[in-house]
Amino acid sequence: MIINNLEFTQKQLTLSDAICVFALKRLFESLAINEEIAKKALVYYELSGGSKAFRYPSLNLSIKTSLPAICQRCLSEMTVNFDLKFDYLISEFSVEEDADTDEIDWLEVQKEMNLLELIEDELLLAMPIAPLHDNHCAKASMQSGEKPNPFAILKDKYK
């Protein structure tokens, strides 16, 4: 989905849709799931244009989805829920690195901005590095039988 981000904000347009996770190739590859599951997982988004802080044109993006993942504690399947909201100010000028803009997300004016790439980037940044269940799950452990403690002999010797 390609949009002219400045025109989109000036006309105060709104766009909402659902896309399949399989269409977001980098996200799909990072999830390590099969195609069947990925085709069922949907990402819902809504993009609206307007003007916000400092009277700059702005884009407001909200993303809702539940993505399949593997719990890094118990190694079982789980879902990671996202309800994300972003506000971007659109500027024709590059923002100086010295400027106090850490709290503001800026996008340059683009006649051909790829909306799916923006959504995919935000989901990749929001995805936890090591997803874990919210509740206490059992830690996976390898059981290969009892091994004798090699220091057991010293236990009696130094009492």
C-alpha cells in the first residue's frame, strides 16, 4: 500500500484494513511459524491524517494484532497481543539531531510511502526479544537421568 503521506494528512483521510502476517515477510520470518498459521494471523490497522502538535501535518497509526510465538521459558506456543498507537509528524525538512525531538516521531514527506513497511517496522520493534507467558509456566528442562556428583567423595573426607 503506497500513499503520499503529505497529501494524506492535508486531506485528513482515513484508511483501515486487515493484512495477513504472511504478507509482512520480515515479520513472518522472525516469528518462525509455518505458512498456514501465518495466513490465519491478521494485523488490523487504522491510519488517519490531520494536523497535531506545532501545526505540522501528522499521521496517526493504530495497530492491533495477536501474533504467534514460542515462550522462551517453557518452549510452548503462545500469542503476543499488541495494541499500538503512533503519532508521526510530517516534515519537508530534515530534523537536526541536536533538536529536542526524542519524544516526537518524525517522517519525511514522501510521495510514495510504503504503509505496509511502516506497520511491519513498528511490529518488529515492539516484538519482545524473548517472549514469555504472563503467568508462571514450567521451565523446560532436559532430563537425561541421574548423574553421580563427582564431588560426593569429598563430602565425607572433609567433615
